[in-house]
Amino acid sequence: MLESIKIIKRSKNYLGKNWILSIGKSGYLCKKISNNLKLVQKRNRFYFLNSKNLIEFLRLRKNLISVVYANHLKLKLIGVGYRFEYNETLHSLNIKLGFSHEVIFNIPKNIFFFSTRYNYLLHSVYLNDLKNFAFKLRSLRTPEPYKGKGVRYDFEKIKRKEGKKSNV
């Protein structure tokens, strides 16, 4: 049974023997294809021959869509004196999070860093690398439940606890 799914409208796709390359406005992505997945390309449409591997094909499609609609994560810094300073020449971050020293963190080459006053945007084609890098940044100072200070994702809600009460 021959089934087809159009991968992406706004990208160019190339199919090799055991790889697929997709080039879009956010960059390019080359993925290996397992031997179980049989693909045929005609124009910008990919046909796959065995319907048993539909899940694997859909995973591949999800990865290739990120070339057009790139992945991004927003981080917020909450706390007095907390900040990220981006060093363009070294492609690294100087991080001040209330420690006695600055933490220097190298950014992987496939991740781009943009900043405003308190919000920071991480942008990449590779979703796993992006999530891992954001998790490492967040683990330096996770948000604490009493005052909410720390590094948090933009979509994250912190459940605040009530502090000590005095008996006066």
C-alpha cells in the first residue's frame, strides 16, 4: 500500500540512500533514515511503502518541520542582580546568579541566544539540544518556592509557599 505525506511547503528536501536533508529559513537539518523506512521522493512529497513504520515516519516529519518553524524557548531571570551577559567572540554566557563568582557557560554552535532586559530567548533547529541547554541553565538556580527567585521558563508557573509566621 502506497501512502504519502507532504513534509514541508516552505523548504527544500533532498533524499539520499539512508539520509534526508531539509533546508529552510531557520537553517538545515540532516537526519539518518533507518533501513526499515522505505521512502521515495517526487517533487516535495515523500511516499513511504510500508504502513507499519508510520510512527517512525511521523517522527521524522516532526524533526524536519523544525527547519521552517524553528524551535525557541524563553527564559526569565527573577532576582536582584541576576543576569546573563552574552560574549559574542567566545559564544558564551557570563552568568551572575548570586554566587560569589561568575559562571561561564559555553553555548553550543547550533543554539542562538537573544536577550531583552529580563527575558532571554534560545533559538535552534535541534529541539533536543535546545531543551538540554535550557535545562542546564535552569539547573544553575532553579526557582525557589518562597520568593520565586531563579531561572524559569516563560510558561512556567511557580507555586508559592507562605513564609514563617511570628507569634507576636
